[in-house]
Amino acid sequence: MKYEIKGGSFPVAVCQLDAGETMITEGGGMSWMSPNMKMETIGGGMSKILGRMFSGERIFQNKYTAEGGNGEIAFAVLQIRRAHV
């Protein structure tokens, strides 16, 4: 996998996956993807779901796989917060 950060005020991370390559992410950040990307939502069993719930992570994760050739997917920041120092 290769990635590149693009954009100024509203940046996205654009990831290029080789054919058959898979990445797992937390839900909610995907901005766009090429048509040959397959998306599955996974939970991982009750113990993993409970562990994520109590640790503050999202309960479900998304699994993206490039099928039939190289694929591209972009992730955007949902919320930008300013830190006052």
C-alpha cells in the first residue's frame, strides 16, 4: 500500500492498494473509493465488540479489498479541532 496526503484546509489521505490487498479501518472516515474496491463491515465477535465499546473505539470496522486490479480509496478527517496552547 502507498498513501499520500492531499489538500490544504480539508486534507484527505489517498491510499493505493495493490490487487488483492486489504486494509481494515474504523468506520466513518471513507470519503471516496474506486469502483473495484469491495467493502465489508466486520465486528469480530462479542468479546472484541465489547472491548472496543469500553475502550472508546467504534464497535464495527470496515474492511476494504482491491479486486480485479489496483484500487484507490480516500479518507477524510470528520472533524478538525483547534488546540489552544
